[in-house]
Amino acid sequence: MTTALVTGATAGIGAAFAHRLARDRHDLVLVARDRDALRRRAAELHDRHGVEVDVLRADLATDDGIAAVEERLADHARPVGLLVNNAGFGLRGRYLKAPVADELRMLKVHCEAVLRLTSAAAVPMQERGRGGVVNVASVAAFLPRGTYGASKAWVVQFTEGAARDLAGSGVRLMALCPGFVRTEFHGRAGMRTDSIPGWMWLDADRVVDAALRDLGRGRTVSIPDLRYRALMGAARLVPRSALGGISSRAGRKYGPKRGGTPDGA
């Protein structure tokens, strides 16, 4: 039985990954900031699916938090066969409205943590000749969306490059790029979503199902819906200036307050 480690595992896409992997009989390590929420989620998954579920409280916006997860991933006595780097958050406010400290915190979680945890997992996976890493990005990676989009674009580029370097090693890496997903993400970040058409919303469980299928097929980038794949294909033909206008109207943010939640598009 393989052990999977999921960051941002108490809500949204992270919780959907945890449920699906437990249903598939994977033991789990759940990582998040809220110890009580972790314990509730662990008990639920253990009782429902009969798998072993460990919890690790860690704030991936801190060096200590990242180091704690690195240590768990490097534990040869308790190998992790699948890492899902899902933790992340959004910010309210346009550029120069959100505090720079919050922008830097976002880069810490979305980029530094993803780099360090992927590396910590990939070394023992390569030694064993098998393993997988899913780095949750977003279709925002392909659009001008400020620090959020830029950080997700980094996730995609990093994952594609690392996957190419590890080709033939038995370690599979994939960037998951969903669109708008019905989770707590946008509400916690204070983003207005009433202007988003209903057909653009995705279900978290279906996103996870598509992601795991694509990982099994060896894809390095997964856009888990035909509608979004078509939209991203069309976006390549649209001038960047027009994309910027469309992107800024989608999910307009209210003000310079920080948001935070472990998943979302």
C-alpha cells in the first residue's frame, strides 16, 4: 500500500485528493496549518476507508514548516509514493494594493515550498525507481494575473523542466492546472465570483479524477476539463493586452486584505 502526502489537505482540492486517495487504499499524510481540522479529516478518512492517516501541522509560509515536511518526505523508513503539492492562497487587491509582505508569503508557499518539497520527495523516489508528484497550479498560469498567475506559471515551468530531467527514472511529475473550482478558495480570499458564468465552474472531485488519470498517462501538464483546454488553446491566438483585461475582470478582488486557503484556481 502506497503512502501519499497532501499539503493543504483540509479543504477544497486538497481534501478531494485525500478522499480519492483514501478510497483507492492509499495511506495518507495530511499537511495543513489547522491541527484540529487535520485531526477531524484524518479521523473521517480512517473511519470511512480503513487507511492509516497521519497528520503534520505545518505552515508552508515558514522555513520551519517547509523543513518539517521535507523531513517527513526524506524518511526512508516511511516512504512516500505520491506527493500532492496543493497548499496555496489568493490575495485581495490589485498590484500595489496588497502588502508586499503578503506577496512574498505567496511566493514562499507557491514557489519555494513546491521546489523544496518536490526535491525532498524526488530524491528517495528516484532511488526506488518509482513515485509521483502533482504540483497544483492553475489556468491562471497562462494568463496575466499578477503575482498569483506568475507564481503558478513558475510551478508549470518548474514541473515541466523537472519532469524532463527525471524522464526514465520512474518518477512522474505533473502540473495540475484547473480553472474555477467550487471550493472555499475564492470566498476566503474575498474574491467576487458573481460575474463568473456557471459553465466555468468545476467540481473538485472531478478535477482530482482527471488529474490522477493524466498522471497515470504520463502527462506533465493537466488541464482537467475540455472547456478549459479549448479556452487555453484559443488564448494563444488572443493578444496579451486583451487577455489582461479579461483576466482582471474574472474574480475581481475587493480590497487590500489578505486571503488564505489551501487550494483553488
